[in-house]
Amino acid sequence: MQRLVTILRLSRPLYLILAALTYILGAGIARYLGKPQVPTAFWLGLLSVLFVQLSMSLLVEVFRPFNEPIVADETISDRRLTRDAALYVSIAALASLAVIAFLLYRDRLLNAPAFFLIGISLLVLLVYSVPPLRFVDKGLGELLLSIQIAYLSPSIAYLLQARVYHNLVVFISTPLVFLALAMLLAFDFPSYSGDMKYERNTLLARLGWERAISFHRFLVLGAYILFTTAPIFGFSLGLIWPVFLTLPFALLQIYWLQNISLGAKPLWNLLTANAITILGLSAYLLTLTFWLR
């Protein structure tokens, strides 16, 4: 039972929830644009996105340097068993993904663009978590994870329903990638000392503390600036205005990090919770907008 709890924690439920949310957002965009809804493609596509995300999280632990603990106060034997369990679950998830791809192909639901993006998603998974590249250890893992959650997930959902890409998907996904990357960068701050101890090359470690705070500010403000350019690309601000309801949380995040850089006592739990709120609530409000219109 304890090992099952550990595997559930290592699966990063938050990332699974966010990937599911952005997937539903992509399907909502297809519905808003009047594309016929295919329930079978929707549900099989959702499972495929979740299986990729699950494997992405678990394979990070499978190939983690053996000197790094996975769970506090674990024995060497426990660490080996946990890694083996994570590997078996990853293999099962990827095998299930192959079955899903076959079912979509058999039912003529897997068009070429969707197949291509699913392939890109698998490539991101491997580059992110598996040696020799393993970008999660090179300070680029946060970027790949952001692309996986905020861009590939909604794009796959859209293409499984619409078959032809639309600029609206790019316009909505790009700012969400910015917010996802800002969230993951915020997650690096509380674990900074531990990352330095085990020489984990996170995005924060790669940038340095001061540049990371400036980069975080750029990502957050840049996302909302991109949303305001909707009329330039032919989309109405009236369509996406609910996303600006999250702007106060974004400004609060910038304020907190700036204060921390000036020596204020960090409130890490509030900082990370707020980072999740910015991305999660933004994606939720957009999803609600497209599904209700």
C-alpha cells in the first residue's frame, strides 16, 4: 500500500489534472468553431494524453541518479523497488497508448496531423526524462513540460475533433505555455537548496536567482499581453475576457517574488498555490467560455 501511495505521488496528479483540463479546452475550441464532436475520439485522446503525462512523470524517477533519494528516509532496497514499480507502470501506460492509437486508426479517427502531434508528444517525453538527453537535468525540463501540458495536449484534442489546425488554438495555447513555465519556475524556488545539494540543474539553477525572477515576471506579464493582442489576430476580446480575472493573482505572484528577492520571509506554500491558481484558473475559465458559447 505504501508503494502504491508513493507511485501515485510520483505520477504528479497536478500535472495530470492540468493536462486533462487543457485537453478539454482544446476540444472546447473545436466545439466553438462548429466542428462535429466525436465522443470516441475525445475519450481515447484524453486517455492517450494522460498516459503520456503519467509516463513522463514516472520515467523521470526511473532514470533519476541513484544517489538521489526518491522518498525521505528510504532504504536502498526500497528505492530500487520504487524505481522498478515506476518502470512497470510506465511500460503499461505506453503499451496502453499503442492500443489506443490502434483503436483510433481502426475507426478512422486518427488523422495525420493528430498522429504527428502524438508522435511529437512521445518525443518530448523521451527527451524530457530518458538519458542520454534527459532535459529535466539540463535546466530545460520545465520548458518541455510546459509545452506538453499547455500546447500539445489542447492541440491533440482539437485535431482529433477538427482534423485541420486553426490559429485560435495557437493563440490560446501560447500564453498558457508562458503561464505553465512561470508556474514550474515558481515551483523551483522552494526546493532550490536541495537542488543545489544534489546538483539538479533546474531552470532556476540555470538562470540564477535574480535572472529567474526577472524571467518569471516576463512570462507572466507576457502571457496577458499576448491575450490582449486578440483583435490583431482576428479574435474578439469579448471571447477571452474571463482570463483577465486571474490577473490579480499574477500581479500578487510578481509582488511576492520581488519581496523575496529583497529579503522578505518566503511563503512558499502560498507562492506555489498561487502559481497553480494562475494557470489552472486561466485554463478553466477559457475552457468554460468555449464550451458554453
